[in-house]
Amino acid sequence: MKQKFYSCCHLLTTFSIVNAIPHQLNKRATTFMTCPGDATTITATITPDPPVAGGTEQVTTTGTLTTPAPAGSVIGFGFTDTAGNLIGTPIVMDLCSTVTCPATDINAMLSITLPADLPASFIFVITIVDPATNNTLGCTAAAVGA
């Protein structure tokens, strides 16, 4: 429980800085970009694209981390409105259930259920966090819009 609390808090911190990402909301394909800060940029693709509020999304996350993800690392998925306000509860999953930790090379395919109350325009953030140190090891974000 403590691990999830720290992970959620760390995700909230990341969401607060993601508001600085340029919003390209009038596009059809979802393009994940670099997050602000020092975390390694990871890449992601989603299916279906565009995402559907309340639907199930297949998220494939790949990249090479500068700092290896140790056992216990988590991958978090969160959503904010364009003003940076959190939508729903961040989804936090055990990264090491999909890759062998410690891991530098990430190739994870996960299925998540999106919040049903997503607005037409929102920010989708994916982070890889080491809860033991509260460090963000990897990050990517996308502006999604109608």
C-alpha cells in the first residue's frame, strides 16, 4: 500500500509539470513526446487510436532507460485535463511482471481501462518509477484531442 501511495504521489508530481507540454489537440493520431525533467524519454503506442473514454486500451511502451528499473518498479498511466487537473485515479502496475528486472531495455505491452469521464481533450502520461527512491526513470506524454 505504501508503494502505491508513493507511486501515485510521484505521478501527481509528474502530472503537474506535464502541463508545460505544447498542446497539439486537433490531430487524429496520438503522438507521445518527451516529458519535462530529467527522466529518460520512452516511447508508446496505443490501440485503439484515438483512445475511447471508458474503453480498454492496449499500450505498448518501449525504450532504453539510463538508470535500470530495479525489482519493484512500477509503470503508471495517468490523465489530466488541459489545465493539468488529474482525471480519475492513476493506474499503477508492476513493471517487473512484464519485463525482467533490473531492466534497462523496456518493451511492455499492457491493457488498461481508461477513465469513463475523459474530456474530448486531455493529456495522457506514462511513467516508469522506482518507488524505493521515488525517482522517475522514464516518461512520455501525449496531448489527445478531438
